[in-house]
Amino acid sequence: MKREIIKIDQEKCTGCGKCIPACPEGALQLIDGKARLVSDLYCDGLGACLGDCPEDAITIEEREAESYDESKVMENIVKQGKNTIIAHLRHLEDHGETEYLEQAKKFLNNKGIPIPKYQKEQAMNEQCGCPGSATKTISSNKNNEEQLKNRKVESKLQNWPVQMHLINPNASYFQNADILLSADCVPFSYGDFHNKFVKDRVVITLCPKLDNSAEKYIEKLTNILKNNTINSITVAKMEVPCCSGTEIIAREAIKNSGEVVPLSSYTVTVDGKINI
């Protein structure tokens, strides 16, 4: 069928990766240093990614393409957490895609997933339109404060530096290592971060939204995988859509390295829980 769908100018594309988090539907990936449309089925042609490309490499064209499949898209969306579901439902509503919106709601109902408040008047705390920047007050459990007051929490960190910019791909601690690739915000949200994630792992931290270095990070992690024997990679990311780039970086690096490295991924909510 002929329909509107995005087109990526490979000459203009620099592989910065800024468009990736803007597409919660999962239609875009970084492959061989360029943003690619991986499946017509996932692209709704509404252009959520257009404003995030600094090179104006993404446009909308009308061409023969497979029909957009909301059910397949929702399979990807729900894995990314509540805020991604909200962003997707609002995206459909803003563009008047009532049919797709009803399909998405039906999918959630069939899976027993509550439909979140996604309309702007229902969610005034998301004034900027970006779930990752939404203002939120988090209530902590203070029942155990007396019990924990004198408890000393030991650090489980075994490498330095930890920031991806500063990491040396040839550092000796990478040999036969299990790697933790963590988004910067995760340690602040997840209270037991050291015991759950840091223990027995080499830590690398980054921010896929603000660092503006997705391609460089993929290249560096690829070199780490090529130059060392890596036993596994654990990804820890936040539930907000812009944080999905953390896992994308890991998967692209594994693919580019040609190595077989087991990958596990955890999504942490802003109130400190792990989404399974």
C-alpha cells in the first residue's frame, strides 16, 4: 500500500542517535553508524523523530510500504514502561489517530495493563511534554529509618573511572568481566543499587539523552568487546523514553563487535522499583 513514512538521508545523517529515543515505536536503530528505519511495520509516518534531528536528515515521504501495525508497536511500547505508553498514546491523540489510539487501548485491556492518564489535561505534571523532565514528588518509606540509621552500606565498586567518556577500552579490569551499563539516574532512584547491580560487575555510566555521544559510545563499547573477553552485559535504565538509548547502545555494540555476549536489561521506575 502507498502511505506516508519517514525517509532518512544517509548523506546528512551523522549517526548522533538523537532520533532514537524520540521514536518509542522502535522503528529506528543505529546500524553501521547511521540511523536506519528497521521496519515499515513500526513507523506510523507521523514524524515524532523529525524535530530531534540536528541535520534535517529525516523527512516524510509517500511511498509503497507495509501497513503500520499498532499491535506489534505496542509489544515494544509496553516493555519500556508506563511513561513510554503515555508518550505513545499522547502522540496518537495529538495527531488525531483515533483508530490507532483505540487499537492501543484495546491491546492494553487485553493484556490486563491499566490505561494511564495520557491526555494533557489529565497529566498537568508533564508540562514540558517530555516524560523524562516531568516534575514529580516521590514519597519515600520512612518506616525503617530508625533501623537503617546506623547501618553502614559498603560500596561494591571495583573500577574507576566509571563515566563512559573516561573509560579506557584496554583497561585490565575488563578481562573476563561482567559489565554493568547504567544510565546516570538509576543509582539515585534504586536504593539497593550497589548490591543489585554494582556487585561483581565493572561499571560504565552514561546519559543517552544529554551526553550527545551515542555513536562514540557504541564505538567505545564495541572496542571493549573486541579487545577483551566479556562474560555478560547488564543494562540498567530508567523508565522514561529517552533512557531507552542505553540498551540500544549495548545492543548495537554487541552486533558491531561480532561477539556473542549475553545481555540482560532492567528498567527502574522513578520511585525506585524494577519493572519486570
